[in-house]
Amino acid sequence: MNNRKIHAIGKGAIIISVLALVSSLTTFFISQPKSESVYVDVNRLLENYERTKVDREAFTEKANVMKANVDSLMTDWQDELKTYEKERSSMTKKELALKQELLQNKQQQINNYQQAIQKQIQEEDQKMTQTVVNDINDFVKEYGKKYGHRIIFGAQGNGNIMYAEEGADLTDKILEGLNQQYHGK
């Protein structure tokens, strides 16, 4: 074979290779799922998810009972203090010292109890909130898989998503599905 034929065959092979590569790349990119960027408004989900409302009401009721217990103890202590103030003039030094020590100890116990209750309320609030957040995250993950979303962003109103088209907001769809799942529908 002469050099011209070899050169022509080589050019043809290169052209065919390039066409095959372009064809492969085109097919690859066309067959990829569309990368539509979507997001949910996390604050709206938390506020409007019915489980949040139900759990928040139950938590508030429980916290109010705990606070009422502290208030009741404080009222009892204040009543004791008033009684002490009235009877103080008729007490001996030893009785005065003993009563003052008892009142101080009781006040310290109430303060310790109040701090423990506040800590418990805070921990239960965090636990309840985390349970709701986990519930939402699990649902969004499954929703994303079901509807072929590669990424679902979470907007929290602090500037992480400055603009998005209306159609990119999945919050209402997620919220509807989340509430249906919560109610077992």
C-alpha cells in the first residue's frame, strides 16, 4: 500500500472515532436526568407540619405543668417567709437562726429544682424538635428519590438561597405529602 492510502485510511479512522465519541457524549448527556435545582423552605415546613403543632402543644402542656410545680413550691416558700416575718419578734435567737437556715435551705432546693426543670424543658424541646427535623429530612430524601431530584436545597431565610423561580419551590408539595404521611393517608 502506498502512503496515500494509509494516510486516507488513518484520516477516515480518526473521523469515525471522533464521530463515535461525539455520538457517545451526546447520548450520555441526553440520557442524564435533568438537573433542575429545587428547594424547600425549612422554616415553613417546621411551622406548618402538623406533627410540629401536635408535638409543640403536648410539650407546652408538659412544660406548663413543670413550671406550675415550681411556682407552687415558690408560693409555699413565700408563705413560710411571711409567717417567719410575723413570728420573728417572738422567737429566741436559736429559733431565729434555725428558721433562717431552714428557709435558706428550702430556697436553695427550690432554685436547684427550678434549674433542673429548666434544663429538662430545654432538653425535651431540643429532642422534640430534632425528632420533627429527622421526620422532615427522611421524607424529603424519599421524595427526592421518588421524583428523581438529584439535589433538594433547604432554604432557611438566612440568605443561602437569594432567588429561585416559583416552580423551584417544593415546600407546598413536600408539606402536603408530609402531613398526609403523618395522618397515615
